[in-house]
Amino acid sequence: MDERKVLYRMQFQGDPPAEIARGLGRHRSTLGRECRRNAHPAGRYSPGSAQTGAHRRRRAPLRRPKTGHRRRMTSVGERGADGWSPEQIAGRLSARAPADREGLSISPTTLSRWIGKDPPRTQPFRPFLRIARKPRRKPYGKPSRPGQIAGKRSIDERPTEAKERQRLGDGEGDTVVGKGRQGFLGTCVDRASRYLIARKVNAGAAEPVARQLPQTIRQLPAEKRRRLTRDQGREFARPLELERKLDLPVYFAHPYHSWERGTNENTNGLLRQYLPKGTDLTKVTDAQRRSQVRALNHRPRKGLDCHRPVEVFPPQLPG
């Protein structure tokens, strides 16, 4: 405070900055930063307000970290228990926080560091991190090369509104395979809303899929069944029969181009949080399947501006 008073008096007397610096034994750059940082809005320097500002800045690093806020971290724990990822939790708090938690935003990076910092905390939360999977291994052996599917529609023929997610009703489908290829789950995801429906399939052959897939698709209202995009797996080897039973056009992605059905592939990856590879899908009950699908449809999605699929795809349908 004494130095600030001397600085104020010498400035008032009109002494040049170099002389003030020599008188205080400080560098001119130090005094320049002091004056810029603590100058009054009118442009004058006041030793009293400068001292107050210095004390305030000195105490700023002592603030409680965001992860130390009890109400905020209670909300994080609740959402983590529901299977939300750090990015989903942070996005929801920022975009659509409950009334009693407004202003309690936090970044996904902070949450990830908070989870990984404490081993007892890491164990329950790690399954919900998007990188919580085994390292990728180099594939061995020759890949399976399915034969050509006669009469199929290419994904190149799909209309622009389906490609650009301009409306509801353009879906992507696939089959999730269980342990030992003993259980199968047919999934269908709406491209615009990310709404998921899933149904158990008895076998991965073309005939059972063609018989049970229409039951899955018909869970949707008629006005939300427009087009379907599939991969070229053997279970979809009867495109004309599928189109007749589904009463909608079915398009096929190019072989080994899974990114052309990225919405469905990503959603299947989220479903694998509940049904990791190696799970015997024949032992998964219908109640468990509905609960898992319902949980995914109630998670906020970054691509939906942190809205939930059930909020974009009304009415809410059973899993």
C-alpha cells in the first residue's frame, strides 16, 4: 500500500515513469502493468481501489473447484448412474439444466479428470467413458465376403432429405450378434432424432429377419416409416421381400463402408455398454431389453443440441 501511495503522488506531480520506477526500485514494466490493471474507469489511478483489487485477485485461486460443489456433483453422480457419459452430463447441465441447478455448468474434460483421479471413483464410472473398451487388435484371417444381393437399392439412390436428416422417418438398421452367434438383436435408429427401437431375433438368417423385422419397424407410427438403410449382411439377402413386408424402400450401404450408416453403428456401440461383446443374448429378457432401449432414448445427445431422442421423436414409444 505504501508503494501505491508513492506511485499515486509521483504521478500527480507529473514525474516521468522512468523516475517513478527508480524512486520505487521497480522496473518500468511492473509499474505499467500496475497502472493498467488497477486504473479507474475514468483513467485515473487510485491506491485504495488498487489495493482492494490486488487482495481480490490474490484470493481468486483459493476458490472451491467446480468438482467440490456438492449439488453439482450430486447431479453428476445421478446421471453417471444412469449410464450418461461425461460429455452428455456436461452438455445437459449447460444447455438444459434443471431450475435448481442453473449456472452449475462443468466441462467434459473436468469430469473425465475427476473420474480418473480417484481409483474407487473410477471403477463405477469407467464403463460409461467412451474409451472404456479393450485396445483394438490387428485382425487375422481373411474377412468374410458375402455374395451379391440381387435387386437391392444402392445407398447412392437415397434422397437428399434422408442424407441430410431433414425429417423424421428415415432409419438405419443392423443386427447385434450375441455370444457364439446364439442370440441376435435387430436394431433400427431414426437418423434425425436418434430414436432407437430394438427387438430380439431368433436367428441371423434371411428368413427369420424378414419375418421379424416388420414387427420391429411397425412399432413406429405410419407417418414415421419412410425409408430404411441396411448393410449387406447375409440376413438381408431378400431385399424385395423386405420391401414388400415393410411397405417402404430399403437401401443398402456399400460393402465395408460402415460409416455410411454411422448413426446406427454409434447407437449399437452405446447399446454395447449394456450388452458387451460376449454376452449371451438368448438370456436377455424382454424387460431388460426395454429398459436398456428406454435408457438410451432418454439420454441427451450432442448431435441434438443436448436434447433427448424422446423429445425430438414424439410420441414416446415402448422399447
